[in-house]
Amino acid sequence: MKIVVLVKEVPDTYGDRKLSLETGLADRAASEAVIDEIGERALEVALSYADHNHGTEVVVLSMAPESATATVRKGLAMGAASAVQVVDPGLLGADLGLTAEVLAAALQRVGFDLVIGGNLSTDGSGGVIPAMVAELLGVPSVTALNSVVIGDGTVSGERASDGATMSVSTTLPAVISITEALPDARFPNFKGIMAAKKKPFETLSLADLQVEAEDHSASHSIVIGLSEKPPRTAGVKIVDEGDAGEQLAEFLIQNRLA
């Protein structure tokens, strides 16, 4: 069994998250960069299965700038056998379509039985990459799983919907995405951190994957306007002198809230 886990470097949610007013892209220097928590949970699903199933190979795959190498390597320290990182200047500001094409091309090159990703990143919050990747690969996708059971040639789990819980399954190869309902990821120990330095780490470019970023130029999502959020102004204080209701109604009408 070969399980590839999609991970992504994102700004730490506990720090400041800002957009660059010049480029419209996320200001990666505004806070510490970390592996997205949902990606770590996805990796935990794969590693937990590998712990009890000898011969399972876990690979972490990321499309990230060169500066993210140390972050991606954390996946190796947690227990993954190898890592693949796609690095290319042409990927700066890549939209969902280009991201999905690059990841699908990398997965075809690496090979897989199961691909696991998070349902929603904390920076872009697109929530569609696993399904888009599955479509490009021509394999089934089972998304937003609150539980995962990997069997002999199958993967299944439960997905919550409005007023119900669905049990879903599919045959392998497949792509799945998981939610925050899955367990927290394990912490890398000293042995894992030292071993990570010797594990295979492959860096790929767009040329290696035979993907042309220019092919997406016509449909590329771009920022056409950006301005800094204005500072918060003081609120309106209403003192009840018998007409508080009228003042409140007038305030709602003036602000088009009623």
C-alpha cells in the first residue's frame, strides 16, 4: 500500500495573517510558517494505518516555495518514508486549477494507492483541491470524512450532512479528504527528527512534471483590486430615555440592517 498525503505550508493561525498590498498574495513573512493542521491530521491517518500494516509506504507531497523545505520535512520527522516538493517560480500565486494540475501530475509520477488530504486549508480555504485532483487522475473521490477505514483494496468512512450521517466507500486507487473530526497528529520525537535528515526528499519543477503554467494564463484567477481594511470606528451608544426602541429602529434603517 502506498499512501500519499497532501500537505501545505500556511501562515500560523495564531499569528498575524495579512495580504500584501502590492501583490494581492498572502504575506508569508507576516507570521511563522507551519504545516496546515488539517494536513497533519491527514498524515496521522496514514501513519496510524502504517503502524499496524507492515509494508505500507507513506509519502508527503507538497507544492510550496523552496523556503518551505524545512516545514515539509516535518512530515518525515513525524514518520513518513519520503517527501516530494514541487518548487517553481511559475507557481507564484497559482490558483486552484493550476494547483490541482500540478499535484495530479506529481501523483502520477510518484504513484499511489490512496491519496489523503484535508478538506479545507486555513489560508486559501478553497475546499476543492482533493476532488479536482481526483477528477484529473480519473479516480474516485470520497470527501469530508469524519472517520476513515482503510481496507484491502477499499477505503470507507462517515460523512456528516444536514440531519444525517452517510457511510461512504470506494475502491482503490482513490482520493479522500478528511475533516477536523480526525485525531490530532503525533509530535515528532528526537529519533524521528534525526532520521528525517536521511530520508529521501525529491524536489520537482514544472518542467519535470511537463506542466506549463502559461496554459492557465487565460483562465488564471487574479486580484484586480486590493485595499487595507479600514480601522474599526467607535460604535453608537444608545441611552434609554424612553425612546431607545425608536433610536434602535432608526439606526437599523440608516445602516440598511432592517
